Amino acid sequence: MLNVSRTLRAVLFLLVAGQASANDHGDGGGGGSDLVTLETITTNLAREEGGGSRFIQIAISLRLSDPLGAAAINAYMPQVRNDILLLLSSYTGTALMVTQARKDLAEEVKDAVNGIVGTPAKTDKKGHRAPADGPVKHALFTSFIVQ
């Protein structure tokens, strides 16, 4: 019985510690945070027309509509990071110098994460696209370096 009790305490500690480290922005109310901060991502971008290659280093925080969504995002973090890497590698460095492209990328990141932990985006028969539905309200770039 003692081993079961220790195991349960250890599991509870890991769950609480994992959420605290993933969401280090407290809301002051004792509940979970509405932000999930991803580790910095560095990857190559798509090749430029002239053959030059660039890379991006980006830090992303996800603002959630429900703090409970953080657990789902953390559970699928490898897929979340993979899908963001694939998105980033489809852009060129020149394209990301334009503010609108960065806004579009933020929407695509939000859509990608919501598609993983919520309902994927859909396109109807008329070609109108409905975005993915999930806990992510905004993808926020806290650092954005293209070199």
C-alpha cells in the first residue's frame, strides 16, 4: 500500500510540475495559465529564387481560451513542434520580412495547433475554408529572427 501511495504522489507531482513549467505565466487566480510557451524553434527556410538559404529562430507563446487546453497541447508537443517546423520551412526569408506574412504565419500556427488538439480546419464544397477549432486563440511571436 505504501508503494501505491508513493507512486500516486509522484505522478501527481509530475503532472503539477509539468503544467507549472509549461505555463510559467500565472494568472494570479490560482488556476491554470492561459499561455503555453513553446521552446525556441530554429530551422531552415525555403530556398530563395536566387538560391540563397536562410534560417529562422522563433519563440512562440500560445494564448488559450481555456487553461485546460494546455495539458492537451503539452501531451502532443512533438507533433505541435513538427507541424510548426513544416510550416516554417515553406516560407522564404524574404516573404517573412513583410508584416502581413508574419500575421498569416501566426494564424497558420494557431490553425495547426488547434487542428492537432481540437477540430481540424475544413473546406466546404464552395471552397470556403473554416479554420480549425480548439483552445488556441492567438499565436504570439515573442522572438522572430530571420538570418
